[in-house]
Amino acid sequence: EAQVTQNPRYLITVTGKKLTVTCSQNMNHEYMSWYRQDPGLGLRQIYYSMNVEVTDKGDVPEGYKVSRKEKRNFPLILESPSPNQTSLYFCASSSDRGEGANVLTFGAGSRLTVL
Amino acid sequence: AQTVTQSQPEMSVQEAETVTLSCTYDTSESDYYLFWYKQPPSRQMILVIRQEAYKQQNATENRFSVNFQKAAKSFSLKISDSQLGDAAMYFCAYRRDMNSGYSTLTFGKGTMLLVSP
């Protein structure tokens, strides 16, 4: 089954304790992206990647890092989490050409709480 | 920068009735895609319908249809014969055509749809 898999789905952590949210897709997609969702703000893009070793900032990148060492994986790293990073996070992917280029497939979401 | 505006934070509809959710967007591009995503309580993002800007015909998917007015930059979603399972947050989203180069998916802030029996 074609899918985007995120882990963990739920996490409660404390301020300053580094954490990584993993994202993996099995569709050989070039494009991958991270979004955060907050009440009243919709979804906002954190980082995106056009391909292996190619990443760039989205609209709200502060406090986050990403890496794209393999095509299928795009982890989101919070080096020193703070309470304002408490949010629902989504990973998404798409092809970068052709008919499927414009349709994102989303993961199930990761609910992160930073105390 | 592209913006997407959903002016209705919340809408209500009775089962079997029809409801329309509004969305407007701002862009200077000519080639782009518009989407409606549904987010039920499970939080999963589910694609409901999409519209290619170059197509004049409005997209339909079963009970879901859109009214795409390119000149007015309007993209409303009509849900016919509403069902209890339609209750969810609905997001309108815009994306410039990826075949023209990189583009991000820009979301509106969402409309919560309540469905009553």
C-alpha cells in the first residue's frame, strides 16, 4: 500500500530534550515536506525537500532541522524543543513531475507536546 | 506570496441537505491546482477533490463538487446530501503547478463543518 509513515504518533517530552520525528514514504517520491497544524492557523510548512541532499526552509523553520540522506526518509529534528513547538505535525510527499506532481500524500500526523 | 482565505470558521448543515464552503485565493500564476482536504476527528488529511486551473469544467466527486471561478479567484465546495460522516474540518489549498518548478501547498485556516441529524 502506498503510504507515508510517521513515528511517533504521540509524544510528550520536556523542554530542551532533543527529539526526532521520522517520516518514510514508499512511493519513490522526490518531494517531501513537513507541516505543523495549530488551531486557527491551518497548516504551515516547516521545511521541504526536492530530492536527496536538497532541502530548504518553509514558512516556519525556526527551531527545526531536517535531513534527506535517502530518498524515502525525511526526519524532522527538534534540537531543543520548547513549549511553542507543541503542535500536530504532518509529513507529506509527492512526485515532482507528471500528473501526480501536484497531489500530496499525507502521513497520519504526530501529536507532540512539549512541557 | 499566495494566500488562501476561508471566511467561514464554522458551518452547520442538517443531514440530507446541501452546504457550500467558501474559499478565495490570491495568485499571479496562471497554472495551478486547487484542493479541498477533509480532516475528520482522526486528524488524517484526506483529499476530497482537486481542480486544475486550466480546466474550465468544475470537478466533481460523487456528492462533492466545486464552483471554480478563475477570474474571481474563488473555489467553493458544495456537499450534497450531507451525511453525518461529512462532519470534519475542511481545508482549501493552493499549489502552483510543480511541472513549472518547485511550489509549496498553501492552506487556508479551515472551516469546521457540523452535521446534525
